[in-house]
Amino acid sequence: VLPVGTSEDLRVGRVKVYCAKCEQQYTPRSKFADIDGSFFGMSFPHVFLLSYSSQVPLDPPRPFVPRIFGFKLHGHTSIIERKLQKERQKEKEQRQAAIANEQMNRT
């Protein structure tokens, strides 16, 4: 996780932490809750990951599946799972469009 501010102005917001793997911001534990977010700015994690591209996680996050005694609770999908489904759908549509373009160019 990397620190990120919610504003560039002093004393407006506290620091949050950004998880590059799940692309979410979280509120840190009380130990770091008193740090002003403007010290890091809103773009720190993105600039850091651009500078150190080896730190960017390559594998997609595994969505959390709620279970009790090994049984799934319900068919609720997490935000990460919905995001992955949207990405897969976009890729599928792009492939279909590319195939259709190739077929039209051949005729």
C-alpha cells in the first residue's frame, strides 16, 4: 500500500492508503490517521508506480468470497469481481469487432 492524500490543501483531509492490486483507497489504522494527506498529495501513488513499474502487481486480484463453514453465503459479487467481468466483456467485444473488421476487409 502507498500513502495518498484526498486533497492538495493543508488540513483538509487525512492520509489514506492506496492498494495498487485492488485499486482502492482505505483509511489507515489510528497510528497513521493523524498525518495530513496534503504531505503526499493526490498523485503520489500513481507517480511512484510509473517510476517503479516493477512494483505494479501483474496478477489480477482474487475477489473475496464470503463463506461460513465452507459454504458460500449468497451470489453477491464483489466490486473487484464486477470490475474483472467488465474488463473481460470489453476484451471480448474488442476481439469480436476486430474479427468483424477483418472479415469486411477480406470481402
